[in-house]
Amino acid sequence: MARILAIDYGRKRTGIAVTDPLQLIANGLTTVRTHDLMKFLLDYVGREEVERVVIGLPKQMDNTPSESMKYIEPFVVHFKKKFPDLPIEFVDERFTSVLAQRAILEAGLKKKDRQNKALVDEVSATIILQTFMESKRLF
């Protein structure tokens, strides 16, 4: 089997998470500056076998796309050009930042570490990936 890679796309930073090769566990991988994201993905997919990519889908509470979609859509178009054979799936990412901050707090990290936005982005990507994996296990 190959890994599943999750992306929590942001204007400044993007959180990345991946599964193990057996797709049993979601792990935070890193946070990259968004303008370096495609270079990072080209390198990572060149080294690791990736089966699919899961991208957080930002929505408003009324289920309409959030303002962030205007940044994500061009990225997805560019991604599909670079990786035409790699399937993309979207996962509702509402509340992932709140859940990530809660998880970091419950982990007992120091205040300085809890304020690390890059860590929040990485944990958010992990939550997006875990949500995707759990949704596939139901069927």
C-alpha cells in the first residue's frame, strides 16, 4: 500500500500529515511555507509512494464555501497539472484548528509551544487525515 497525504492549506503556512504505508495511523509530518508547498510536494511524492491526497475543505457554518476557497482552488488546479494521476479528496475542515489547539493543550505543552501556529497547522492536517481515514472505515 501507499501513503495518504493530507494538506491543511493556508495563505502563509500549510500543514502536512501522512499515513504510514499500511494506512493505519495518521501522523503530522511538517508545516511548510505555502509558497514552498509545490516544491515540497514534488520532492516528497518523488521519494514516497502516495496513493491519494486529502485537502481540507473550508466551509462556513451554513455549509457554503469559505473565503479561503479562492486560494485553495488555484492550488488544486496547479496540483492536478503536476500530479494528474494522484486522486484528490476533500474533507470538511470546520473546527480543525479548534480541535488542534485543544489537542495541543491536552498534550501538556508549554504556553510558548501552544502558540506555535505551525504546530497548529500540522496538527490540523493530522485531524483532517484522521477524519478521512475514519470516514472510509465506516463502509
